[in-house]
Amino acid sequence: MKLRGRFALITGASQGLGAEIARHYVSNGASVMLCARNVGKLAVQQQRLAPLLAPDAHIVTIASDVGEPKDVDLIFEAVRKEFPRLDILVNNAGIYGPMGNIEDIAWDEWVDAIRINLLGLVYVSRAAMPIFRAQRYGKIVNISGGGAANPMPAITAYAASKAAVVRFTESLALECKDDHIDVNAIAPGALATRMMDQLLEAGPQKVGQPFFDRMKKIAEEGGTPLDVGAALCVFLGAAESDGITGKLIAAQWDRWEDWPKHLDELNASDVYTLRRITGRDRNKGWGDR
């Protein structure tokens, strides 16, 4: 019960990874507010999670689009009404956006992906900050993904937005560190979810044959289990991770469970961050002064 007595807001919580994070949070004692655009799916999740609730915990759902500031404002009205405080924000809501060459995709769809994946995440974080600063404590967990650290041709809106999420995470972490607010981003692995289905439905003609083949293989093998990323979200929402901030963490590959033992060394280094690779980093003698 690592989150017993804590209050968490989880966006994009009606299905996939968001739903799994919600299950892990409730199973670990948290009260949760679940946000997503689909009312029916939220109701299903609330019914599914109710038997797992700790005696002093509860679940609230609210239908909203995090890309719409007015919806986010209503979310935080509900937070202040339903919760005595807010301990954790999990920014999970996101979409792939259009797939195809940049000159062929619908521009409005590209912009919409940035609106949801980046602007929505930033606005939700902004709305949470007065609460966190007033209590001088808080946890923000941003779901990033492979698009942050690797180029993704033909899925450029997703890749650009996720890279921006990581740099926003690093910047906000420094901005609010003195108020004991931890801000981290996680890469949950290649997940066999609805978004993976969308990618496969787009086909190799839009996303490229090599990437399509790799994703198809991952989907056939089941992908990274959802509970791997959800377990990391529990860790980052719990007191045991206090002080770990400004990092991009790979749920499947990083030994994040051991990081609290190395907190000073971790925070004194730029490991697990996005940084430019110079020529000297790769033993090239011709590129740097």
C-alpha cells in the first residue's frame, strides 16, 4: 500500500496504460480522479476498480479533453471539491496523431496531436502547480515514450510532442525543485494497446516497412506488459522516490528501484536526460573545437 492516503489525478485513464496505472494506484491505497474523453469507458473503469479500494479511499471520474483549457479548469474545480489535497498528477493522455509524410498528412490533425500531447500536458501541470506549491510537495509523472529519444519518420507530431514533453519535464523539475515537487517522464515500452492497433492499421505505406515490421513483431509477442510502466508510476508517486526529479526513465530497462540508494549521485549527474551528442562523445576528432 505504497500510496495509502494519497490523492492522484490520472489523465487518459479510461483504457490501456492509463487504466492500468489507475488499477495499480487504487491497489496501492490511493484515491484517484480518472479523466478521459469517453464517459462510458470511465464508468466501466470506476466499476472495475471499486472492489479494490482501500477503506478510506474513493474514485471520481470526469469526462474531459485535456487539450481544452476550459475542460482542465473544470477538472481542477472537481479536484478542489472532491479531494482535501492533490499529491500526484499522472499526465498519460495522448494520441499518435497523423501518420505519413509531412507533406501528405492533414495539417489540422498534426496540430491536434501537439494540442493534446504537449499543450494539454503543460496546461494540466500548470493548473496543478498552485496546489503543489501551497503544500510544498507534489509528484508529476509524464508519460513520454520512444518518440522522445528516437526519431520517428512518418509519425512526426507524436515524436516532436514527446521530445518536447521530456524537455518540459526537465525544465519544470528545476523550476519547482525548492518546493519539493518531483517531475519525471517515463518511457513505458512498446505497448500492445489501441495506439499500437492504429499504427498497424495505418500500414507500411504510411509508417514505413521497417518500422511497421518491428511494431508488428512486438504486437505479436505481446509488447511490454502494461504493469511494468504502471509499477514505475507507483514508485514515482510514492514517498520512496522523493528527490528523484527531472529524469526520463525507461520502465523496462532502467533499475529505477535502486535509484533512491544513489540519490545524491543521480541528482549531480545528467544521466537519464536528453542531451546533445558531440563528436568527442563518439571519438570523432574533426567536429569539435
